[in-house]
Amino acid sequence: MGETYRVIRNALRYQLSNLFDFDPAKHALPDDKLTGLDRWILAEFGKLEAEVIAAYDAYEFHVVYQKLSQFAAVELSAIYHDVVKDRLYTDAANSPRRRSTQTAVHRLVSGLCRLLSPILAFTADEAWEFIPGKTTESVHLRCGLPPDPPS
């Protein structure tokens, strides 16, 4: 459990650290301007979100834990974060490719905080504090609400 927690926490930290110069009101791109890789991870996250919400509705918290930990370890840490690090670290600050990835990362970290908030209340709320452009002070005030629309 401790290792799983570290994987999730590090995924949130990585995402938040790459949003330091991102203002969603100014920099977020519409879906049709996102790169294929960014659209892929958001589609995978959409599937995850539906599965996790269904598991919460069925009170299957072990499924919530399994789905979220698997997504953080495989799709995020082993694939997506590894592939996009060059564009986040070396592309020009306002390059379309970097802003595409930041748009996806912003949506991912916001969604992950919402999905994690019932089972990792303090971690989700702490991460939420650092999300740029958030519309509420606490992630727990976002529970049950639909995600913020893409900019």
C-alpha cells in the first residue's frame, strides 16, 4: 500500500510541477488542437473515470483502489509522463506541443484529485491547492459535480 501511495503522490507532484507557468484561462487548448498522445491519455482517463465512478456507486472501494493505482503506475508513470517529459522540459514555453501537454496534465490532475478525494482525502485536498485556475477552494466541494469544461 505504501508503494502504491508513493506512485500516486509522485504522479500528482509531477503533474503539478509542470503547471507552474500554465494558466488554463490563457493557455488551455481545445481538444481538436491537442496532440494525438494527449488525446490518447485523456481518452484513457475518461474510461478510468467512468469505471471508478461506477465502482464508487457500487461501494467497491477495492476496485477504485486497483483502477487508480494501475492507471497511475502504468498509463501515467510508465508511459505518458516518460514520453512527454522532453516536450515539457525542452520545448519553448508557449509551443503548441508543450501547451497541449499542459492542457492534458491540468485536466488529469484535476480529475485525479476528484477521483481520489473520497479515499485519499488529505492528499487530494493538498494537491488541489496547487492546481492553477481551480474554481473551488477544496476538492471536496467539487465531488459529485461534473468536471470543469475544457477551455
